[in-house]
Amino acid sequence: MNFWDHRFTAFLFGFFGGLAVNLFRLHLISQSPEAERPNFNWIYWTQFAGLAILGGIAALAHDLSNPITALLAFNVGLSIPALIKTAAELQSPKRKRKIN
């Protein structure tokens, strides 16, 4: 396996990791009531594809600093939505919790 094949494999498995998370989210949405489902417009599909691409880029970036296995690349892709959500929550203003 040459340099390009290894990098391509890391990107591809990271991409599929990000895609797997999106497919799971899509499955959860299909189980929810129709009134709670999002609009499936171009914004939805852009973030759907974008998260998968970010999974591949993150796996590739990890592989550039330290060669990784395909399984680790897949796990890096899976973690992208959680990392983005955590970063967004850290940047948003603090909300007070309701105490029942």
C-alpha cells in the first residue's frame, strides 16, 4: 500500500463513520411523529453531506499526524457530530436549568 492509498483509506472510513451517524439520525427521525420531523430542504441535506465529509477530513488529519487503522478512522468519523455539538454548547450563552 502506498502513501496515497493509506490516506484515501483513512478519509473513506472517516467519511463512512460520519455517514453512519447521519443514517442513524435519519432513522430516529423516521420514528418520530410527522409534526416533529425537520424540513428536508437543501440545508438539511447540506449538513447531512457536510458531517460525513468532515468525518473524512478529521480522519485524514489524524492520519497525517499519526498513521491510523481503518477502524480508528471510522470511529473518528463517528465522533464528529458529538465534537461539533459539544463545541457549539461551549460557545453558546449559558442557559439556566428549570428545577422542578
